[in-house]
Amino acid sequence: MILFVNACVRKESRTLRLAKKILNKFDDEIKEVQLEYIDFPVMDEEFINRREQLKSEGKYNDPIFKYALDFVKADMIVVAAPYYDFSFPAMLKQYLEQINILGLIFSYLETGEIKGLCKAKSLYYVTTAGGPIINDEFGFGYVKAFANVFCGIDKVYQIKAECLDIIGADVEKILKDTDVEVEKLR
Ligand SMILES: Cc1cc2nc3c(=O)[nH]c(=O)nc-3n(C[C@H](O)[C@H](O)[C@H](O)COP(=O)(O)O)c2cc1C
């Protein structure tokens, strides 16, 4: 199963178009989580305590764990996130905050090291930007570290299209130019 984490919101989303080119390359079943329709709970003390309580009772069928369980079980993950404010939409951070559960996504070894518990071997991060992406570390870099360190997903790639909103930009050509990179994906 491919988990498609969709943080796109516009009907004409270029990021979504690019993500679909990647998804179409694979025959696997796709499970989409469309972030704009999720009413993420605030990670306050009450929420944290309730989740800890459910964990201690082994009640992993509670809806509180459903996004994390889908993430852990996926064979591959595709994240589509437009470039917002040097990074990605806040809802993607909310999603990662919700799924990053000790005992599900990762565990600690006796040495103190983090052991990722996710099945996926690869994650593709797809983004498009109005101007140039000033520093990949603020968006892709964060997701890459999350996937590498917490989830144990080694292969994390970015596919991006930049400068789409600059006056005179040939949007179709910029998007088409990503074909070469997409073709190489396995
Ligand atoms: C809320 C918001 C924040 C944005 N921030 C940036 C930014 O910091 N840098 C940039 O180059 N483009 C920025 N843009 C432009 C988008 O990155 C660009 O239009 C992108 O292609 C939108 O993706 P979409 O077509 O999938 O919606 C922003 C757009 C929005 C709506």
C-alpha cells in the first residue's frame, strides 16, 4: 500500500499534479490522507494523557492511532506539500505531530538510540514553489530527518518544481522538466 499524504488545497494545485505523476508510476493500492479535511486536535496535556492512557491499556483500535498505524504499515509514502513560508503548510506539521508516537512509529534502544518501526523503505516528498526554494532544509530537510531518524525510512527523495509564480514563468514547461526525474523513480 502506498500512503499518499496530501497537503495540497487548491483545485488547480501544481503540487498535486506532480504527485500524481509519481503515484501513476506504481501499481500498488493508494491510500490517501487529505490533510485539509482533518480537524487535528490540539496537543494539550489532556490529549497527551488520554493517548498515554489508551496506550497503557493497549487500545490501539482507538481512532487516535489510526493515522500512525496507516503510516507504519505503508510500503511507500508520498507526501505532497506546496512550499509555504519557506517550508510546508502547518497541517503537515500537525499530521507529523499526531503520528509520531513512541511505541508505534519509533522506539528507544537501551543505548538511547532511536529505532524506526515503519515498514516503508522510501518516501517521496513533492513540492512546488512560487519562487526559488531558499533552503531545502526548512521543508524537505525536516521531513527527511523525521523519516530517517524517527521512522527508519532510509530513502527519502525530493521532487520539486520552482519559480512557478514568477511573471512570465512557463509553468507547463517547468512541470514537464520534472519528467526526467520522475522517470528514474522505482
Ligand atoms: C500561504 C502561501 C504561502 C506561500 N509561501 C511561499 C514562499 O514562502 N515562497 C515561495 O516561493 N512561494 C510561496 N507560495 C507560493 C506557492 O509555493 C506556489 O504557488 C505553489 O506552487 C503552490 O502550490 P499549489 O499549486 O500546489 O497550490 C506561497 C503560497 C501560499 C498560498
